[in-house]
Amino acid sequence: MLKSLMLRKITDANLKGKKVFIRCDFNVPISRGKILDEFRIISALKTINYVLKKGAKQIILASHLGRPEGIDLKYSLKPLVGRLEKLLRKKVAFNDFNSSNKIILLENLRFDAGEQKGSKSFALKLSKLADVYINDAFGTSHRKDASVYVLPKLLPSYAGFLVIQELENLNIKNMKKPIVAIFGAAKIKDKLPLLKKLLINVDKVILAGASEFTFFKSFGLDVGKSLYEEELIKEAKSLFKKYSTKMIFPVDFNGKIDEHRTLIGIPFDQIPKSMYCYDVGKKSVKLFKVVLKDASTIIWNGPLGMFEKKPYDKSTNDLGKFVSGLKAKTIICGGDTVSALKKYKFSYVSTGGGASLKLLAGDRLPGVEVLID
């Protein structure tokens, strides 16, 4: 875990009269030019306003959006300009390197292939735009993208307020036990190493969101047509053998056999061969509440089911309402989780998904490591 005293912070930076490059995480859902969730934009305001207050000559805001293959205007950051202007009460120029505006928003960094490749030449190009670099993109700090990992090596670089806040709130060593994690991954392939480390550090892990089906297959159970990962069955069996007392699984499911037949509350060991399980059932939610009620800290990453489509949002909402009413410290992370639970209040809502899990698992984040002396 990082020692915060070693981190170069925004409050250490000399910003007066400087051109300041702020790497933000504006990877927000946009449909037909409309921003559907501005949580990550709001989260960046503290750092941007601080830089303005400290007398920066110019601020260059930069981010990625989605996973475009080359230039694809569907992923343009232009729709953010109007919203940023209203929030900051300042004019914002869009991708205009010759603009005299105080604030400039660059186009989607991933329109250049060099961004995700960690290209030094792309980072050098970006470095010529500014005198100082600030990383406020916690959600991307687990990657070695050019603007996150290479660029801060080329300029005086510091952590923004959002990154500092995330590091403080997601330090699992400082969390009060017992700790219960809700692990709602659709697939566990990429997250299995993180799940292993979570199982070491927490007291219980509730598995949902389809991650449980690979384990069920390893137990010899039929999961119908539900999603599971054949190549991970052996590893899942080994993991359960080691951590069986820490792992909590759903006991019933809701789903469909066809477009006209919905099944509710099907026991985990009686799933029909033609059933698609889309959500956990009432008995599972009741079990999860029993596990969670005595927790001192709750970490939630990933919805319990296919929350985007009714009625498969019910279990996530039922548990969300319950968790938000507990006295425990409640930490929510991951874009889907935040979207699914935005109507409820929690102790801390993280802007990260993969970055949050890696930090909670004790992994180092490349985008933060480069900000440490």
C-alpha cells in the first residue's frame, strides 16, 4: 500500500502563471449527445477550481471516452463542453490549441493509438502543451496509458484531490473489521487475481452478477444457459476449497426460459437446462442481508444481476436500500454499481472500477506510482 506522505500532492505544486495539464476521468455514458451520468465530471471540479484559484495561466483538461478504434465521433468529448461551462462558470474551448481561453478540453485521447500503447512520442506531444501535470483520473490509474504513466515523467507532476481522496478511502488496511465485499462481476477471468487477494483481506465475499456460475459448475451443478467460464472451473474449485468459509453464494435466481416465460425464485440446485439466470432471488437477498448486517465495512463492486432491465434490477435495489441504511462504512465502486445505486446514499462512492479493486487488493497503480518521490 502506498504511503501518502510520499505522494506529490496538488497542494505542493506551484501553479501560478503555469499551463496546467489535468488528466481527468470523463469516461461518462453519453447517448445522442446527452450526458446520462455526470458523477465523474462533478468529482473533478474540486481539482479544477483549485487550479483556477491558484492563478494558473491556462488549464488543459484531458480524458478518454469509451474504447474507440481510431477517430470515431460517437466517442467525442465535445458534448461535455456545455456542461463544463455551466459547472465551472467559465468558457471552455474544445480541442483548440491556439485558443486564448483559460480552459481547453482536448478531444478523446484514445483517438490517438499512442494513448493506450503508452507511446512516449504521444506523451511528448502532450507535454508541450503544459508546464505542470496533475493526475485526477483515478479510474484510469491502474493502466500505463501515455497520459497517465508516461506524461507525468516528463513534467512536474502531482496527484489531484480526487486521487488523494480515493487513496485514503480505499486503503483496506485502515478499514474496520469485519469487512464484507459484494463481488458482482459478470465474468471473473480478468478479476480472478483480485478476487483471490480480496479473499485474503476481507472476512466474507458475496458472489453474484454471474461470477458464481463458474463456481457452481465446479461443484457439478447445472447452471442452465447462464454465463460461466469453462477454462476457470478447475481454478474456481481450488479457490473454493481454500476459502469456502469466506465465500457466500446466491441460493435462488430469477430469469427466463424464453421471451414469454419468466421464472422467479428458482433454487440454485434446480436450474432448468434452458434457463437464463438474470438476477438473484428474494431468498438470496435475505441471506446477503444476514451476512451484511454485522459488518463494520462493506465494499460493493458490481450489481447483483442485469440491473439495466426490469424486473432484474430488483435484487440490486433491495440490497442497495438495505446497505444504505446500515451504520457500517459503505464503499461503492465501479461505473455500473454507481449507476445502479445512485438513488441511495453511502459513506463513499468511488469513481474507479478496476482501479478501485486493484487498490483494495493491495496492488500498485502505475498512474500513482509515478507521482511518488
